[in-house]
Amino acid sequence: MSGEERWQLSGNAAAFYDRYVMLIMEPWVRRLVDVATLQPDEQVLDIACGTGFVARFAAQRVGVKGRVVGIDLNPGMIEAARKAEAPTTIDWRIGDAAALPFEDGGFDAVLCQQGLQFFPDRIQALREMRRVLRLGGRLALTVWSAVADTPYAAALAAALTRHVSPEAGSMAQAPHALHDAADLQGLVASAGFRNVQVRPTIATTKLPLPEEFVPGHLAALPIAQAITQLPHDRRARPHQRHERSAPRLCRRQAVDGTGRGSCRHGECLTPRSTGPSARVARTRQVSVGVR
């Protein structure tokens, strides 16, 4: 299986993604768009747009005279985005971040929510982001911080390692591959961006109880295929193990009156500059500098 194939969803995973992953991403969508300082009438590109969380929010900011393009390699994600979209001017495209089908300097801002860490050629993707930004444009993107910073993710990875396979546990930790702030800053700068900054912040994500949330969340991930191949009596074990692990791992996790857990995450933001600037989030999020 190639690197790209490993991270492609199949079947009805896109529908689960839209329902369950949005619960995790929601606090970061607004932060990402805020960091990009989108203005009315601007041209915006959302790379690895998935089912369109960020693109739809960005469209509200740029208004009817602005333009938002969402691009993703997965046709199922784009199909789900088109079905979920309220009437807007979003242009949904299927395409590769490493070979964007757009002219040079065509966008005021490029957004990428939790996508960079999955690209087989990260530096080429960043160069493409810079290429399509106009001089003075902004790049805002997010990546997760270390898996230990996100108690839910740590508990899930441990459960998958024990009850599915070490590879499954490794895949669960892969979203955190760019957790080192210095490495991330160097990566973005090496693509030609200047004034790159990574600033961690903390946010709270409230999720349903594990037995309500984990099965649907797993169905939204590439690992779902491995779980469906397990004997029937073993399929529930990852989320059962997660229930036992979470209280131990989530020392920063609070439980409100509804019995739902609150997990804190970190984020990195990058400032604006005089060329295309990028902001990357690490929950941590990173914001990146200028073209």
C-alpha cells in the first residue's frame, strides 16, 4: 500500500468523518480561519479540505463576492462536501496538494487543516501552497502536537495497539508526526516562507462518552478496514479498552455535569507577514510567514 493509499478513506467513511471528526476539529476551525485574517471578497484555497469544515466557515468570512475553493485527493470527501454544502460559492475540486491545478499567485490565502502531516512529499506541497499565493498572501495550517498532549488520542492509540495491531496503533499516532515546533518551523521555512512562527495554545474539545463516540470515530478513519477484519467478538474491544484507559491517561480531562469528557489540546499559530504568510496549528497550530 502506498503512502497516499494508506490515508484514503473508502465506503461511507466520509459520512462518518463529517459527523464525528467535526466534533474534534470544531474548536480549531474557527481559530484557523481567524489566524488567516480573511477579508471580504478574498480568494481562498482550502487544501485537504475533507468534507469542507474549514471551507464553509471561510466562505462566510469572504462573502458572496469572495471565492473559496476546496480541494482534496479523496473523491468521497468531495462528494460529501458537495452534499453537505449550504448554498455558497464554494468550488469543490479533486486534486493533489503536490501538484495543485491552479495558476501562480491566484489566492489571497491558503488554508490546510490537519493535512500536511499526511502528505507523502510535504516540502513539495508547501512549495505548491507558496506558488499559488499572491505576494503578501497568507498560509494558515494546523497540525497536532505530541500525542500525549491529547488524552483521547493517546488512549485510542493504546487500545488499537493492544486489540488490533501495532500498525493500527502507529496509524493512530501518525496525525501527531509533526509535533516538534522547531522541525515544523524549519520545514515551512525551507519551502520559501519567511517570518515563520509556531505558538502553542490550549483549547477544550468536548466529546460524547467513549461507547457513543469511539465506534463512529473509528469508522471515519483509514484504520476502519483493519477493524472490520477482526472477529466479531473483538471489534468492540478498542473502545472498551479506551473507556478503561481514558481516566488514567486524561489527567487534564474534566467531566462536566452531562458526564461528557473535556480534552484539552494545544495549537500553534503563525503571524502575518509581507509575502504569502502561513499559519500552521499544532493542537498545537502553526502560523507561517511570508512568501
